[in-house]
Amino acid sequence: MALVLGNLAPMIRAGGGVALIAPSHHVRAETSDPIVNALVERYIGPATLHPGRNPELPNELSLIRSQRFARFTSRCFSVEYERDIPSIIGQVYAMSHSPRSRFGARILEFERELAAKLLEASPSGVFNERIETEVVLAPKLS
């Protein structure tokens, strides 16, 4: 992150800044995640970080150390929505660590088992979820 901030600074005009947008670290209200994560791990193994991903998760730490940005503020925004079983299954395949191709010949078995476990947790097949997004604003130092 420090390298990225250092490279961005010369491109930003005086009075400008950066906005870092990331999933918040807050806990969601009702979610299908524990069910999904456990089953995905059983079928294809644990999720791993991409080798190029920065291991330092909080953006604020890099901003605090930065000599080019200061006085940052952080805001969280949340959205609540309903998710049904097909959308939850689709979300599994949209994640970089669990594309459809990784399930191979067991894909239909995975989908059936996931649907059954989700219906067990919520007989309506609907989950009311809250997703929070954190936006960190940091003006460039003059």
C-alpha cells in the first residue's frame, strides 16, 4: 500500500486526495457466509489470499505512515438486501478462490448440498443480509 500511495501522490493535484474503498471489518447481521464458507472449504479447500495481495489489511496503517497523505477520515456505508439460494450459489462462483471450474465433477453435488443446508438454516430460502463498505478519504499534503 505504501508503494501505491507513493506512486499516486505525484498524479494528484494540490487539494486532491485518495479514496480507499474496501469491505468493512464489521460483522454482518444475518448471513449465509458461515454455511457457504464451510461447505466450499470442504469441497475445494480453504480460501487463500492471492500471492500479490497486500497482507496489511487496514488501509489506515499505510496512510498513517505515509508522508504524502494525512488527516484521513473513515466512513462506513451499509446496504441491506435479500438473497435467495440461486444468488448465493452465483456469489460463490463469482469469488476468485471458488470459480465453477474448481468444483469439477462434484459441482452438482455441491450445489444440491449447499441448497439443502441453506434451506435448513432458512426454510424460506431467503437471507436478509447487510453488507458494509468502508471508505477512507485522505487529502494529499501540500
